Amino acid sequence: MNEEYLNENSREFKAAKELEHTLNDYGWNEKRFALAVTTFHRTLQQTLFRSMIEVIRIMGSEDYRYDLRNKASHETCKKIVDSGVLEDEAIPFI
């Protein structure tokens, strides 16, 4: 993990922690969240997607620490990374 980016005072860290609190609820509905994202401005949808790609790259990396609770996520991310599909095209900021 790149500690250089793990700044607890950054807005990205604070946003991730807020998302963590929101996800920590058995009532979380991934489909509703995904549909809500489609209401974002198109540029923000692109930014969110680039962010999700980075999550997949980090969670799929060899040095990502996981246990049985998130092993399936790691293995799925690793398959996506290993497939090369994330390298096919850049997701531009527009």
C-alpha cells in the first residue's frame, strides 16, 4: 500500500470514511446506490468510475492484505487486473 496517499486529513480519506459509515448497515442496497450514481453529472460519473478502477487495482494487487471476509473481493479484483481490461483504455477527465 502506498502510504504517501493515505493522508487522514485529505478529503478523499474523509469521504471514504463517510462511505464506510454508510456501508456499515445491513440495509445497504448496492442496486439503489448504482442507480443513484446515474443521477450524477456525467463528469462526476466518470470520476467515480476512475476511482472504482483504482479500488479494483489496489484490492487486486499482490501486496493487498485480505482475510476470509474479503478474499472473494480480492480474487475477483485480481482476475480483473490480470485480464488486462483495465489497461485497454484510459478513462479521461472530461
